[in-house]
Amino acid sequence: MTATLLTARWVLGNVDGRHRLYEQGEVVYDGDSILFVGHGYPGEVARRIDCGMSLIAPGFIDLDALSDLDTTVLGYDNQPPAKKGRIWPRSYIERGPYEMYSPDELAFQKRYAFTQLIRNGITTALPIASLFYRAWGETVGEFEAAADAAIDLGLRVYLGPAYRTGNFVVEEDGTVGTMFDEPRGLAELNAAIAFAKTQEGRAGGLIKAMLAPDRVETCTPELLKRSAAAAKDLDIPVRLHCHQSKIEYDTVLALHGKSPAEWLESLGFLSDRALLPHATYVSGSSRIDRPGRDLEIMRDNGASIVHCPLVSARHGSSIESFSRYKAMGLKIGLGTDTWPADMLLNCQVGMMFNRVIERSTGVVRSEDYFDAATLGGAEALRRPDLGRLSPGAKADIVVWDLAHDRIGQVIDPIQTLMLNASGRDARHVIINGRMVMWDGVLPGVDHLAMQMRAQEQFDRLIAKYPERTLGHPPVSEIFSTAYPVERRPA
């Protein structure tokens, strides 16, 4: 007798693929699986835990999970990218790009980020990090360390180092173009495939593999075709950022005479294994004045859109719109892709944008985004055992605190989460049947010490930014401050 029974004011179960709330409900799990959800469990259990005024829900699935220090802060008020180090100058490329973090720092940032995902109620994560400060792509070594960190912390992950065959470059006169090194990118793809073969299924399936070509405009046709073929052969997801900016769309159109979706379809890249962040710049939208069938192409090939509302909004864009995409039959999951790793905040921002764009409060409801953060991610990964609490599903459980004095009043717990809660309200997290966080504590993790180390690491990165910024200005000219700063005299 080893089963655990959890009770709470609210339990979000799942019946026939649809979420259902149980007031004063029960969840029973044993090992890595859910045994029972509902009322009146008839069997015996080893322990009973009452979670009080809370919501017991399935964990979130983050299809574009930040596994980095916060790089959005570098560009939020510091534009344009070509003048602020987010596009490499020709002089830096000719000198030779290099890793701006050590192997130990790369391993640390993954562990640091993974703790943040768990603390925000994310139980399945597909990591994403910036390549701006890398020599080229990500390394197998850092992802081996990431797998070890995930196993230690208990996070369910899909891992694969990002790779590419090209990059943007800014010339001395300020013009932006592209440069390619296909042999290097293909070699990194081969390393990623070898990594996938060695990591797939580790730790009883907690570690899964994926392929991660970086961005559509930094990939050559051969890289994409080989990536799609390998994903099919290994039967693993392949994620590619596309339709996320005007410069990306225009670059692909200029290089290949097709929109990103049209080009990917012609290469045979799209399938039900394909995960596509962000789909904010598509043909026929207000941002792209060109007729086309980009969304229909994604839908008809079975690909999933990875919707990241917060990072898109921070860069002045949004999908047009979530409710319309769903009505078209598109598959949509969610990703955080920026600090904080707060899936609730992403849902809240997405809902607000959808209602503003459509000028209607009736086009999207709280459950629509909660479904996307759970069931949508599970569908994208082809994992009916994730994103739900039902018998046979994995025991990935989050207990949301509804009892504190900042949450407001509750008539429906999901609506309250979408209105007044944040990721910080995740109280307990269970992944694969393991209690990885209880009362906000991850065993063996000193969060304040990690935060101090992260800031020190970040400061060292900032100090190197002039080396890879057009004209090599001092740091004070690259990054602005909100108000004038008066420094203490030496």
C-alpha cells in the first residue's frame, strides 16, 4: 500500500479529454501515475494530505521554456537590435565569435532556470535560450549537464541543443544581412542527433529528446530537411522558431521566394512533430501585407503553434488572434520564452490581447487558455498521459494556493487564477509522482545564493557586450537606464 490521497477545496480532473472541476475533490496517485480523481476513493492509501483552500491541477507544459538568464531585459528598452549587440557586427565575426559563458556557467544557468520553472507550476519543459552570446549553437556538454540537473530536481524535460547554419550580420554602414556556415551547422545537427539517441527515455522517461534548429531564417534547406528526417526516424519533436518578426519573414521571402510556412512545406519539414513558435507575422495579417495561406499550411500539415503571449507583447506583437486560430482548427500550446517563467502571466496577457484585438469579452474564456497550457501542450507532444489528472495519466500535479489575502475572492478557481494569481502562488509541485517542491521549497536548493550567482554571471556577460556590438561602444552607450544614475564617488 503506497498510494497518496490529496484533497482540496477544488480539484481539476479530466473526463473524456475535457477538464472538470470537483469541489472538495480527491486525487490519488501511486508511483508515477494517477489512480483516481473525484469523490469517495474506495481503496486504501498510505497517506492522506489535505491541501485546504487550494486548487489541485495538472502541471503546465511549457513548449518554449526559458533555460537562460534573463536576456529580454537587454533589449526591452534598448533598440534597435543591430546597434545593441543583438546582431553580430562584421568585425566581431571576422575576429571569431566565442562563448561568453564558461561550461560551468552554462550548466549553472540551466539548473537555475529549471528551479524557476518548477516554482511557477511548470512540470514539463522544452528549454530555449539565446544564441546571441554563443560561439554558434549550443553544446552537447551543456545539455548533458541540463539532463543531470533535471533528473536531480525532478523536472520533466525534452532536451536538444540548438543548432543553425546561418546568422544575421550588421555591416559597418548599418545594413543587416545574413551569413552562412553550412558545414558547421550540419556537424552540430549530427551531434544533436547523437545526443537524442543517448538521452531519450533516461530516468524512467523523465528525460526525452527533441531537435531544435534555431530560427527559420538562420537555417539552410539541407539542415531543415535533415532535421525533419531525423525527427521522423527518431519519432521526436522538432521545434523551429518561425513567423516571429518582420525581418525574418522578409529575409526568407528574399532568399527563397516563399513565406516561412510555404518554404517549410516545400521542404517537407512540417508534420505533427513540428512545434512552431510564434506565428505572429503571417501572410494576410496586419503586419504582413502579402496574401497567402501560412496558417492553413501549418494546420493542414498537423504542426502546432507555440503561443508565447508575454514575450510577443514585450516586442510589440501578438497573434491575430488566439480565438480565430482555434476556430480555424490550429493546434496551439503555450510557451514562456522569457523571464519570469510564469505561465499564468502568459495566459493573462494572452486573454487580454485576444479580447482587445477582437473588441469582445466573449471570444475567449479562462478555460481556453488553461486548456492551451495543459491539454494543448500535451497534444503538441503527442502525449495523452500529460496535461490532465485522470486515471493512467502521469502524476504531474500542482497545488495552487487560494487561501492567502492577496488572491481576491473565488467563485471559480480557474477564473481567479486568470485574474489575480501568479506563478508565485504555486505551493506544491509533484512530477512523475515525486514531491519536487513542498510549501515553496525545493530540497537542497538555496534560491538566494543562486540568485546572487546568476547576477554576478550576468554582470560579466554585460561587460563583454561592447566586443560584439556595432562600433564597439562602451556599455553605458549600449544599455540605457530608466532615469539618470548618480554614482557614489570613489
